Amino acid sequence: MKWANFLHIYQPFDQQGDIFEAITAQSYRPLLEKIREHKNVRITLNINGALLELFDKFGYHDLIDILREVGKEGRIEFTSTAKYHAFLPLLEDKEIVRQVKINDETNKFYLGDSYAPKGFFPPEMAYKKEIIPIIESMGFKWIIVDEISAHAEIDTIDYKKIYKIKNSNMKVFFRERRISNLIMSAVVRSPETLLSATIADRASGRYLLTGMDGETFGHHRPGLEKLLFDVFSTNEFELVTVSEIQNFYKDTVEISPVTSTWASSKKDIEDGIQFLSWSDPENKIHTWQWELLRLALKEVYRMDILSPGYKVIREKMDVALASDQFFWASAKPWWSVEMIEGGAYALLEVVRLVPNVKKEILDEASKLYERIIMTAFQWQRSGKIREMFQSQKSILRIPFKDRTYELRGEELAKYNAFIDMMKRLEKEATEHSEYEKAILWRDAVYKIENKLDIYDVMSAVDLLRVEIPNHEVDAMIKKYQDEYRRLRGGQPEQRGS
């Protein structure tokens, strides 16, 4: 089976040295050294220019050498992106172009001829159709987005076909959620469990396309970097780059992807809030952040590009476009006053540096900065942050048993189907000596039966859908519901004396 694995690695430009040292030791170094060591590994990698500059700043020149070396060998295919991880769908066209150009200039400087990207990774896989003419005009041949972008649904992609965006020549590749999440969550813990999870896929003749944050391996999940290469080493998969998929699959379908990110749910898309973590219409801090950003950009545009200070100010503006400040102000659930303040201050500093800036403009920028910071502290002190988090997760406050078993009828059949699937997975894990995994499913059943699942970060039912393909879950539910219908009498309740 052909397997194209896409990894994305990125750190904020001002990442603290001790944190960067830890991430590099735990994740970047073992990942890159293993890629160099395992000659069968072929991956597609997105590395922002900002991260390469951090490698340089903190003296990790050997890692840059590895990237350049493996890139020359053709075992790493690099993609292009926005240098400072800007959220492209919410920027002006010329800012998108600039972020991509300065990224490519930086990557070319450090990686040389090994950096020749054909594909494009929009940060957060944030997609809207308006970005396609821009990146196509810059010479890119394909873009990678999440599978939900296809039809606002998952499990709708035919991975035996190549997709082309309608009214363009751009190909679009869809990252598959299920297997990506299986690996990142460490539910797949060995080549054997990956083979088990993909048994139907491998028999179908399709390709596999995963997409993951590189920092997951070793940093967010210690030890998972070893698992990744154990999985890569299985003989059942032929590792290819994303661009190479087209060499093996020729049938092409036109498609019009929907606005989305790799975090979007079907409900987000239905509600028109696909960009909730970066621009929430109900979040005052987001509103002020974007006002401050637009104000700063307007002042930069007003400058004479030949003026002595323009280059420094323009570069500070580039950095200030990073999406991190918006993400960490979402409070659903991501929250960091430090990141919020740092982003707002970077924008305020740009305005302050612009020569001859009008006093009323400077006052407005200062007021926006103060509103952002004061509101952030007030939200944190008052408990509003926790309330926002709980509101976002409110569906999980209703025990799965109350949403199924207690409603009886076909919902009871659904409950029984899920419980039986979890018990089956517990038994299979025990038979394979995967005792931690067996405990996970044992505990999941106990929590659901006792209505304790509302306290879990990830619903056991969601985890089950990660472990088992949706079509298999749906088939099992249908089986139980069909049996219920077969046995169900013709009256809504049983009659008796």
C-alpha cells in the first residue's frame, strides 16, 4: 500500500530558549536523525522559515544539514507555507503573497537546491477558495487540506483518485483523519496494530495520506517518535511523498472544497464558524486583535518603502501576523495571557515605530492594546475562561448513556452496539498483550455504564470512531438497530392485564 505521510513542524519566532531546547531534544532531533538513518523513509515535510531561523539562532546547524542532505536525496519533499504561520484566509491577498515569498526566501537560503516545493500547506490547513488563485499564480501545483474540506463530511474521499480544484489547475490532497489520529493519539502502538487498523484499506488498492504535527512525536507524547519509525518500517507499506501519489493514481475528479480547517467539525461548517479559534464573532478580544492588526498594516502601507526605517518595521509587521495570538485568545479551550499580550504588543510596537504617526492613531492603537490585555485578565480572574471552555464542551456534559440507553428504542440499540465494540477491542488488545490499551477500553465501558464519561477530555465514543473506520461503526449500529426493528412489536408499548 502506498503511504504518503505529511509532517508539519513550527515554533513561534520568539520561542524561549529553554522551551525550544526541550522540543528540539525530545522531537526534532530524534525525528530528523531517524529520517536520515532509515533509508526507506520518504516523507513530505512543512518547516516554516521561522523555525529554520530558530535552529540557526540556537546553534542547531547540524539539523539544518540533515534537512538539506535528506532533501537532496529526495527522501524529504518540502512544501511551502506562510513564514510566520499566519492565518491566510483572513489576510489581504498581498499579505498572503508576502508571507509565502519571505518563507521561500528563508528556506532557500538554509536548504539550498533541496528546497523546491511543488505543494503548499496553508497553516492549520485553513482553506477558502479565494486563496487558490493566489498560490496557483506563485507556481504551486497542489495544496493539502483536511478531508472534511471535501464535502463538509469525513469518509467521503475516494483514495484511489486524484482531486483537482474546479476552475483551476491545482490538485488538492486530503489528509485522512482516522489513521492520522490513530497514530497521534498512540492508539496505534505497533506495526501490528496499524496493520490491523488498515486491513480493509490495504485490500482495496487505495493510497493512505496522513497529516500530523511533528511535535506530537517525542514532545507532546514522549516515546511516540520511536513508534513512528517502527510503524514506518513495516513491509506492508511503500512510503512515498505527496507529489508521487500522482505517479500511481491517474483517475482525476474535479471538486470544490468548502471553507474549513483541519480542526473543523461538520457542525462548525454548518454554523459558519469554521475559523472559530482565530476569529470568533462572540469573542471581543478577537475583534480588537484584528482591529489592531488592520490598523498597524494600514500605517505600514502608508510608509515610503525607500525610507530608512521601512525594512525593520516591515519585518516586525511580518512577524506580528503570526496566528498564535488569536488561537490562544479563543478560550475554546486554548488560552494564554502571555501569548495574547505578546501578539498585541508586537502590533502596538509596529504602530509606534512608524515615522510621523498621527497622535490619534497611536492613541487608538494603545487603547486597543489596553482593551485586549485588561479584558484578558478580567476574563481570567472572573472565571469566564472556564465558562467558555465548558460551553464549548457542553455536549460532553450529557452522559452517553442518557443520550442513548435512557431513550430506549433504537437509541438503546446504538448504546449496546458501542458497548459491545469496546468490549471486543478490550479482548483483542488483551490477546495481543497490549494491556494499556485493554485497560483504556475496560475503563471506557465502566465510565459509560456509570455515566462518568462527561469528565473525559476525549469521549470514549469519539475514540472508538478513531480506532474503527466510521463505515464499520455505522454497520455495527445498523445491525443492532435492524435487530431491534425485527423484534419490535406493532404498538409503542407492551400490553398486559
